[in-house]
Amino acid sequence: MSSIGIVIAQSLQFTAPLVLQSGERLADCTLVYETYGTLNAERSNAVLVCHALNASHHVAGRYTEPDKSAGWWDNLVGPGKPLDTDRFFVIGVNNPGSCFGSTGPMHTNPATGRPYGADFPVVTVEDWVDAQARLLDALGIAALAAVIGGSLGGMQALSWTLRHPARVRHAVVVACAPSLSAQNIAFNEVARRAIVTDPDFHGGHFYAHGVVPRRGLRVARMVGHITYLSDDVMASKFGRQMLHEHPLYSTQEIEFQIESYLRYQGDKFAEYFDANTYLLITRALDYFDPARAHGGDLSRALAAATAGFLVVSFTTDWRFSPERSRELVKALLDNRRDVSYAEIDAPHGHDAFLMDDPRYHGMLRSYFERVAT
């Protein structure tokens, strides 16, 4: 299987305001996106890939110098891969509010002439889906062969089937839940507090001060990263291994390998991710709950969906546990929808949806064979 190779990001600006769930309007919204493969003459082979918290439109392939980084799902998307770009026209979109090119907190607020910062309007999963639908309109794509996403991307895939049911034939929802648990909301709040209480945050307008709330971002990433890994993976990778032959007997120095790893992840994250974006995206996670408008009845909420579904969970994913995926499956079956479900015994925790497990990739390959027919 070969890589897509060098890819170039594209952008599209919408002059008509994007009306958000909050009632706010986002003017002059620009979406950055990438495409892979060829759109067929019938325009019927498009697959939309929705990204998770710290990912972007860069799904597959590589950039040229100086950033040669591979797309975050490059192991899944490409010629001969499970999502085969020889057969499908794959689209990756960066959502509004992100920090990877689409209109976000770092961009200029046309009302003030200064960066939005904390004044960027709160966005929801539904807002992202509506923005993606606008992009499809501009590309002349009336309906998707499939929409796929993992984690927060899975929430977007699910939302597509509810907001634009006639435009989606299949939805692949991976390592996801129909809403966050109270524990998950709690983790998000701890991470947000770490950022907001950083002295360099300046109420979200740190751009004007020429600083970045790195301390808060580091802690936020460390908290999040703990939830993405399973206890088994942490034990096998790090266990209780110490960095030094003898303890330093310090409360400040790094003693254990797991501490070193988390600090490394936090440091790296703080160099490229925007603090306001982190607040916005975690809040969008919190808000997503299609059942809320139906008295908490998920079966009623999913009645609007007409797509075929593949729902995938991983046994060691304690952030989005298999029980939550089974809630989604039951609600779809209550509505007599076409749904396939796979629960994969994988040790990686929530991050399993990014891994190369042959059972996982084989199942996705089989499902996309079905999508292509």
C-alpha cells in the first residue's frame, strides 16, 4: 500500500454568515480542507473524514518542507488502504474555531480589527456539520457515500445523519458516545481551568500581550493524555520505572518514566495548539447530546437518521466505553436502522482508533467495500 504523497491544503471563504446554535453569527468564515482521490462523474463517491480534538484537515499524505508530517489517519486513508483513495474521493475539513487554518480565535474579528481571542463565538458539533455541508455545496457534492470519524469526529458523523439525513448513505462512528458522561465533562473542566488560571492567559486575549499560556496548556494536555491511554498500555510502556538508579527524594524533579512522558507530551502540545481553541473544542464535546431535545430519549433522537451505520468500540477505551457505543446501537435498532457493530479487544485505550490493529482495519476495509457497491 502506498502513500498519497505530497498534498496541498485548500481554502474556501464563505461571505454569508454562518448562523450558530448559540444564535451568534460567524462572518467571513474560511474553511481549510484537503482532498484525496478523484470525484467520479456521478459525484457519488465522496467520503468526509471528521477530525477529533487536536487533529485537523490534514488526514493523509505529507506536506512539503519544512513540515513533512504525515496526516493523522495516513495509516487508514490512501491508495489500497481501508479507505481506498483509488475508489473514493476523501475530504478532510478543519472546523471553525480550530487553530489549523480555518477561521478561529487567532484570526481577526471584523467587528474590532483585532484577534477574536476569547470573543470567538462558542461553536458546537452541529455548527461544524453545517459548515461542512456548506463546503460540500461549494464542491457540488449533493450526498456523501459515507462520513467517518473517531472520538469527537464520530460525534460529527452521527450529527450528519440527523441534520442532513438525505445527504449521507453511510456513517462510520468509531470510539464515540452519544454524549459525554459526567466524568468526561469533569476532565474537560479540569483542563480548561488549568488554561484559564494560567497568568499568561489574560482572559483569552494573550495574543495582544505576546505570550502563550503554555503552563496551562501543558497541564491540560497531560490530563487529556491520561484519559486516552489504558492502564494496560501505561503499565506495559512505563510501569513504575524510574529515571534514576536511586530516588532523588524530590517533589519537584521528574522521578518516574510516566512523568517524563506526560511532560514531553504537554511541552510538545503547548508549542502548536491554541489555548482558546482548546476551550472551544472541549466545550463542544460537553454540549453534544442529540437526545436532550427529545427528553433524553436517544431512540427518538435517532429516528431522523436513514443512513447505514458501522459503530466501532474498543474494550479498553474507558473514556468512550463500549457500553456507550452499545447505547447508540440499541437506539438505532429501536428505529430498525441498518447497523453493524464491532467491539474490538485492543489494549490501547481510546487512542486505539488511530492504531494499525489488523482486525480493526480489516473490518473498515470490508465495510467500505460495501459502501462502494
